[in-house]
Amino acid sequence: MHNYSRSDGLDERGRPQCPHCETRFRAAERDRETIIDPDGTSYATIDEADFSNGPLFCPPCWAALETTRLARQSIDGSGNA
């Protein structure tokens, strides 16, 4: 996974957002959507999330980043870098 810091998960006004696609989480249409921390812990809503584990990702971005991480790990582990 990219080296995102906790502050990367905040926009210029300090509102939570996905650091990868910059989708803001605190919006009427997103408050009830799943978000995921860097360890893969899923939260049903933003209100359940633990921001100390941030930054937090939207499911599509987390899946894409995790797929890339696993692919790199597979390549590195096989000795074919």
C-alpha cells in the first residue's frame, strides 16, 4: 500500500476523505457507506470508524491498493522482481 499518512485522509478543511481518490466521507450520500482502514478493518459507517487508525479508504480504492500490494508481494516473494 502507498505510504499514506493520517493527514492524507483529510481535505484542506480537515474533513475526512479517501486519500487515494479524495472522495469526502462526511456527506449526506456517504455517511452510511462502508469505509476501510489501512489494515483492512471495515466500518459500516463513518461514525463507527476509528480515525486514529487512518487514513481511511473507500472500498474501491482499498481493494485496488490491496490488489496492487498483494501482486507486488507475490512478485517479490517469487524472486522475480
